[in-house]
Amino acid sequence: MREERNRELDAAVPHEISYNKEGKPLTREKLEHVLKVREEIIARTNGRTFDDSTELIRQMRDERTRELDEL
């Protein structure tokens, strides 16, 4: 089932090259490792995911802007 889902996702998304912090392309093994770790985290958290920190910052900024507008 997992392999079938991987094929579906591969077909649906154009392949882009992912890069590490140094700007070098990631190997397929590294990408597979990242996906495996991601799956483990999701499994350990009962499917709950975490908000991206940039999204949290944006939400906090918007809330603060609303508060300042009320003054």
C-alpha cells in the first residue's frame, strides 16, 4: 500500500531537486530518511502534525495587529 501511495504521489507532483543547507542536492537515501522520520513522528503523535513556526509567527503578528487596531 505504501509503495502504491508513493507512486501516486510521484506521478502527481513534478520532481524538484531538494537541497541541503549548503545548497547541495540531497540524495534519494537522505530524502527517504527524512520521510521515514516524518512518518515516525506522525505515528508517535497519533497523526497530529505541528504548525510551521513561520505560520505561528504570522498568526501572532496578525493577532497583535488586531489588538493595536482596537486601541
